[in-house]
Amino acid sequence: MSGSVRILAPKAYGSFTDNIDTESLSRAFPSEDDTDFVLFPGFCDVHVHFREPGFSYKETIYSGSRAAARGGYTAVCTMPNLDPVPDSEESISIEKFIIDRDAAINVYPYGSITVGEAGRELSDMYGLRHLAVAFSDDGHGVQDGDVMMKAMEKAAALGTLIASHCEVNALLNGGYINQGAYSAAHGHKGISSESEWKEVERNIELSDKTGCALHLCHMSTKESVQMIRQAKKQGIDVTAETAPHYLLLTEDDLQEDGAWKMNPPLRTKKDREALIEGIRDGTIDIIATDHAPHTAREKAGGLRDSAFGVSGIEIAFPLCYTGLVKTGIISLDRLMELLIVNPRSRFGIPLNRGDWCLWDLADEYSIDPGEFISMGKSTPFSGRKVYGRCLMTSCGGNEVYRYLK
């Protein structure tokens, strides 16, 4: 016995199934209970860290792209906090060479906003314009408003995006989790919400002044959501992303383990509620993973001494489908907009013929980081029960992942 393959596609990609032999797929993945499998266009993640060049002991283009394929992704954008930082044609060519050699899916690198991501001198944005998907100093907020304004003016002239990591260093005060009830009760140094939203506020103002298309990375606070909502009402060219962990977890879930440490940190219940309303009403445009793998040793220092960042690209869809769709918070159509349509549209990333992923949405299992293809195994979702297993991913018509029981 075998189920059939049901095709779900946003209107923008209604023809993506041309030349896909669904009958062959049904035969390739027989089902004992006539379960229907679902075929989606390939997901797109505009915020990942594949760590290469410079930090290949954490992740590589090879491992990261295959982890992405296991999660149903056929396109990702890699952040520029690398060594060397891709701040010139010469330096980004090193990353491009590795991508061309090793990537299993489509990988689009960011260029940095400033030289060395140091926040002082603009990168060679003109030289990078055809090589970089957009510009970001991810991992660092650009502290100098004049530097950011010049970057936005240049980006506007080049017709490209600025993707902003919003963080005011002067407001961090050595914090490493949210400044709230948990940090106070357990003697931890906290990161204030203001450290994020103050730079969101500044960058929205600069976007309005310069006409630069602005994308705001990993939003985590209710104040940021409200500012983005207001900016859109005013016609400012701004989009925003959040990550699954900010939509599904809060500081109330924290444990004394490095797997719960990321930047920005998990916030309060009210922040989570604001983010959920943001994905419901269109204020938040994209769900990105901020996949940030580290070694086990780097994540073994508890909340205080572990590195910031968790791995998530292999489990993003099951988490969102289980926690947001099956609970009725958003529809499956809306999730497809957040994972497929909006990231591709905003960043100009095409859906190529043969870019798709096949899912068994009825398969329930517990997340096991030991099964990750990613070199980074740290996630706060270890042991969480989810629905949805990726059976196969195709990129450009080539099979790049297949689930083997």
C-alpha cells in the first residue's frame, strides 16, 4: 500500500511542479497506512552561519549545505562573520570557491557592511555588488550612525539590501541572557530589550532618510515588532525576520545549559506573543533559522561561558509546523509565505526548476541532535516531539537528500 503525493504551492510558484513525477515518488516512499506525502517548493533561509572560511571546525559549506537539504532548504544566505571577512572581491572569492566546490544546494554569501566588520570603514560595496546577496555586519551592530547612513546611501544607490544586526554595545553591560525574571533569580547578567530596539529605531529612521531597503535580522522584542509595524504603515522599505526559537520559547523555559544561549536571547512571554502577532499580521515577513553551530566544547560552559548560537536548520520546519500550524496559530499557507515566498522575493532568490522537498507531515518523533548532519549539535529543542519528516530534497533536479530509515 502507498499514499499519494499532494502538492502544496504558493500562488507565486504554481508551476514549480512541472516535470515532477509524483507517481514515482509515491512508489519510492511506500506508506503502510496510505499516508499522503506533501511536496513543497524548496525552502529558503536568509540567515545561516556555515562558518567557512575561517572556522571549519564548527561547520563547513559541505556539512551545512547538506544539513540544510535535510531540512528541506534549497537556498540559503551565509552570514559574513568569517575569516577573512568578505569585505572585498578578493576575500569573498575565497568563500565563493568553497561554495562552488562543496555546496549541495544554492548558497548565496553576504558581503560585510564594513571592513573586517569593525564598524568604521565601508567595505568595497561597489566591487561586491554582483557577488553578494546583500550586506550585513551580522554578529555586530554598526555602532556609528554616520557609518550606517553612508552604508545605506551606498546600498540605495546600488539597489541592494542592508540586513542589520541590531545591538547597541553600550547597553549590553556584559549580559548573556535576557534581562528579566530568570536572570534576576539565578544571578545572571542580563541583556536589555533596549539594546535591540534602540538600534532598530535608529536604522528605520536611516532607512527612511536614505531610501535604503532595510532588512532587520533575528527580531526578539515586542518594541521592535511595534516599530516595524509603524514603519510599514509609513511606507518605509523595511522587512524583518525572527527565528523558530523566539516564536516557541521564552526565558521561562531556560535551563542552566549552553544549548539555551543565543543572541539575541530568549525573551519574555509578552515578547513571544508580539512576535506571533507579527507573523500573523505581516509585520514579520520571514522565519529564518540563524543556524549558528559550535563545537560541543564551546557549548559546554553553561549560560555564562558558552558561545552564543544554536543549530536549527534541520528542524525548523517540523518545529514551526508542529508549534504554529497544528496549534492553529497560523495556516500552512502562511508558513509557506514565511519560509519560501517572502525570503526569495525580498532577497531576489529564484525558485529554480527542480527545487522541492517531500514531507511526511504525519510522522511524529522526538528531536535527536545526534542525528543532525550539521557539525553543531546544540539545540534547546532536544527531545521535543514534532510532526513532519523530510523524505527527500531536490535542488535543480538533483537529489541532495533522502531519508533512509
